[in-house]
Amino acid sequence: MKRLLTLCGVILLLALSSCASKVYYTIGMSENDFLKQNRKKVTSIKHTRNYTIYLQGDGYQGSWYFYFINGVLDEVNQGRRGSDFIIENR
């Protein structure tokens, strides 16, 4: 009986973890290819003639932003850009 309960628990955990909404992307992919795979997982939050920003999540911790420039995925981050480093040649 204990084995059966353990097996049921493991199956339940596997089923729940496989339902996580993962967004599939590659830098440089087209916006159309991105939307074919992820249309139900992301929402458009900004759209202009030259760029579009999509959001996966609710905008808080664990959310991802996808930046398309001229229809090509250019950048993915969590709403904060990394530091810009200036390298001096001495």
C-alpha cells in the first residue's frame, strides 16, 4: 500500500512539473516563429513600427521580457538590463 501511494505521488509530481509554461526561443529567431510556439504563453505589452516587447509572467519576479527589433528577437531579460561596461585601452 505504501508503494502504491509513493508511486501515485511521484506520478502526480511529474504531471504537475511537466505542465510548466516554458517559452521556447532563440536569439535571432523571427517574431512569427516565436509566436507560433509561444502565443498562449506571452502577452504583447508594447508594439511600435520597429519593435515589440512580449512578457511571460505577471511582470514581477520570475517574469521574462522578449524584445523584437524589426521582427527579430534581439534581447531577453527580466526587465533590467545588465551593466554597460566600458573597456579602456591603455
